[in-house]
Amino acid sequence: MALGIEFISVGYSTLSLRESFNILINKDNGAFLERFVKLIEQFSGKEHWYLCYFFISWPGKFPILRESNIELIDERPKHELSSEEIEFYKQDSQATIAKIRIKSFDCYSARVKAERQLQSLFALSMLYKPTKKAVIKHQKTLINSEETDLNQCINPDLSNLKYIRDARNAEDNIAQMWKLTEQLSAEDADQLSASLQYHKMALLSPTDEARLVNLWIAVESLVQEGGKNIIDRITSYIPSNVTIGYIYLMMKAIPVDIRNIWRELDTESLRSKLSRSSKYVLHPFDLLKILLDKKNGELITEFLNLIQSNPLLIYRIGCLWKDPFGDPKLCAKKFERHKKNIEWQIRRIYRARNYVMHKGVCSLQTRQLIQHLHSYYVVTMHNLIHDLKMNSTWSINEAFEHRLHLYTYFYNELNNNGKITLEALFNPYLILFEKMNTSAWDEKAP
């Protein structure tokens, strides 16, 4: 993992690292030592020249780009086409082709660099032809290189957006959100609308630089008050807002990962002791109940027996059972550490944003930062909407203050006396309404 991160920091793509595994397992590449040597050669740190072909829509006459690495052509090749070339050219018989010469470590990172240059050319086109739009028309890109004997048709790297999913009951949520904006003060409604507009621009932006800057402005638009400066405000409000739902996110991840296993197992006996799970899915609340079971308790023992054929899952459950769910203080420590990690990540994102603003570009590694910032924004926005719906007289800043103090109170209750119920541990918002006479750890062994 550490070596992979280092390769990515140099400039290799994630997709090339994934494909490198095929070199080792493909016996057509020779004996294992020969395969290993080939793997080393592929990641030697040497860049190669690639030719990247895109189908684009270009408004009007082509510019003459003398001595440039970009060439716009409208003629198809005369030579006999390979299967990869046929796959590319059959996408369109008339569109303009952009041919870009680029130097990179692998074909996937070459495609990203080439697309960046295309987007720069499109942006320049908008300066002189603002009423017309130049765009990439089709997904597949043809890439070849004489240096590496490569001729390949590849799709765009959409890994930076694959984590995005539509919400359940999206139409109902949109209607409720629209009604909420009509109930807010004019100032807060404008603030919320501006933030959503920048979020929309970020998701529609074709470049990482534009995504990062617009997402950051979307967050800034939400957090208008408090603190000495903008970074102080954001690192105060956003981490506490996101961290308050940390346990739910941990509990949600494992049922998603084991949903196929869960369906195949005989879970009837265990489910009879749980309240919310079905034959098809383990409910996150029930998983939390299992992890808070006492030593050698029925729930944890039966669950471990069910997953005994999966040692990695057993290890994962065992780690969670001991820390953070060993006792309340361990849980509080885990919360505070997660909050601090988000603060540090936000500062990294802020530095990346400043680099883009001053230098105009960002590195390939910035995509991970963009994904993290987007997840922080979505969680914060959902929490904000929930709190404004529950408290119609609150302003946006008052809702942020509420989450900040809620986190502080929740952390102190965990760290000082541990009197938090299982339900409030799963949903910290309930700590304001439920009597905390019992603890989620009352039945857990010391």
C-alpha cells in the first residue's frame, strides 16, 4: 500500500497499479522472475511519449496550432485499422479528432494530462467564441506509443466520481428542501442557494482544479460567521459536524461489505435476538449491539461463528469490539482522533486550493482531497437541513453552533461517565432528549 501511494505521488495512475497485478499472475509473461522484472520495468520511473486521440465538437474553423502538441484533424486514417482503432473510430464518422502528444508514466495518466490540455483549449475557445461550446463528444480515447508498443482504446478515468450516488427518495427530499428554503430568512436562503450553486458547478466542472475551487467556495458559502478567519471557522464547525455521525458510518460500512455473505448464511437464530435485521441485510444498529456485547456473550459469539470462514472480517470485528467499543473512554478517544484527522485533512485541502489559486494547476493526488471535501460537504449539508427543519427559528450559524456544542457535550459524556444509551450512541442527536440512566457498556465485560 505504501509503495502504491508513492507511485501515485510520482505520477502513475491508480488504474495502471491495478493492472500491474495482471503482469504477475499472467503466465504468458514467462516465469515468475521474468514477470517480476517486467513489473519493475513498467514502474521504472521513466516517462514515455504517447499519442492520445479524442473525438471532439469544435465550433467553426479549426485554428492552426503551429509547433503545438495538439492537432485538430477531420480525416480518418488510410491504413488498415487494428481492432482497437476500429473500436475507437466506429464511435463517430464525422466528428473532429484531436490528436495530442503527451509525455507521461502510463497511458491512463497520459489520458488525464491530454484531457487537461483539451479543456484548456476549450476554455480559450470560450474567450473568443462565447456563444459556442467545444466539448469532448465520446468517452473512448485511442492511445498509442511506439516506445512501449502500445495501441489501446480506453475509457476515461471516472474513479474521481464513482463514489457519487443518487439519494433514496430524491424527489421527496427535493420537495422538502424547497419548502425549507421558503421558510428561511432571505439572507439564509440566499446563502444556502449560493452554496448549492457552487456545489453544482463543482460536479459539472470538467477539471479537478475547477472542482476543488468550487467545492471549497460551496463550503465557505455555508460557514459565514464565527472564528477569526475562514479556515478557523471551517476547521471549527465542519469536523465536529461530520464526526458526530462517525459511529453510524462505521456501522453502515460493514453490512454493505458483507451483504452477499449475510444472504448466504443461516442467520435465523442470530436475527431472533436482534430487532432490525432481515434475511437480506444486517442492520447497522444491530451490528453496534453485537459489538457492545459482553465477553463470550451470545451475540458476539454467534456472529463470530457465522463469519468464521472469513479471517479478515473476524479480525476487523475483533478490533472494533476491543477499540473503540471496549469502553466509553476508548470510544471518546476514537471520536477525538477522527475529528482531528478531519481538521488536518481540511487544512491539506485548503493548501491545495491555495496552490490552485496561485499556480493554476493541481496534482493528480488532489482527486482524493476533492472526494474527501465533497463527502464533508454532503454530510454537513444533510445535518444542516435536519437541524433547520427541526428548529424553524434557527439561522444557519445557530445550526452550526448547535452541532459544535452537541459534539462537545457528547464527547464529554463519553469521556467522563460513559452514561450514553445504545440508541444515543447510534444517533447522538437523541442525547438531548433521552434520559442517560443506563450505558451502552453496562453489559460489556471489563
